[in-house]
Amino acid sequence: MAEFKLVVKTTAELSNVELLDILKVRTAVFVVEQNCPYQEVDDKDYTARHVMLKSADDLVAYTRIIQHDDNIHISFGRVLVVKAFRKLHLGRRIVAATIAEIQRRFPDQAIKIAGQSYLREFYQSFDFKAVSAVYLEDNIPHIDFVLPAVTA
């Protein structure tokens, strides 16, 4: 079984190759696979913290940590596992690592995310609570979820 290394970097810390790999994989998953033309690269990428699982130098799973639009919560999104590495529970591993990173850096802030509605049970397994009805974002059903802040 392949060994996976966790890497967390700000956009400024990424090498040119790492940034291109991230953008290539995100576009492949969110634009091409999901047949969803939208502005995949956005202004949030300038200040994002990128959480990556790598096998050797290959990106196999990814999320980005950002400030939520409400400026109250921390958020993460662009959760993906590269197609060739699916069914290895790497989605669970990258989300757990992302939550741990947020709780380490921002222990007093709740996490609010917009998750695809078919992943409701997956996010609830991390103790996220659904806080909205299902709504369409880029024509894909989503739900807002919140994970309370860590208490000391």
C-alpha cells in the first residue's frame, strides 16, 4: 500500500509546480468530472491554506482552508481525492487532517462549510450539524454545516 504524506502550506509557500498541480487536479474534479463550468480559481486562493496528501510528489487528496464569507467562521472546501486513489478512505483522512489543522490554528472558531448534500452522513460523522435546507450552488445540491469551536 502506498504511503501518504500530509503537507500544509499557504499559497505563498507553494512551489510553482505544487500550485499548478493543485489547480490542475481541482479543475479536473470540479469542472470536468462534475461537468460544472464555474470560476474554480478565485480570490480566496490568495490567502488559502492548502492541505494535501501526497504519495511521493503526487497530489492524491486536497482541501483548502479559508475564512468563511461571513467573516465569523473558518471554512474549508474544494475537498477532493484524485480519481486513481478513491476507495482508499483518503477523503476521511484529508477531512480529519483539515479539521485538526483548523482546530490547532483557530481553536476558538467554529467551522462552517457548504457540503454537497449527498455527503450529509459523511460530514455528520465528523460531528458537523446541518444548519440549512438543501440549496443549489452551481446547480449542485448543497447543505451548510457547522462544527462548533473546540472548548478548552
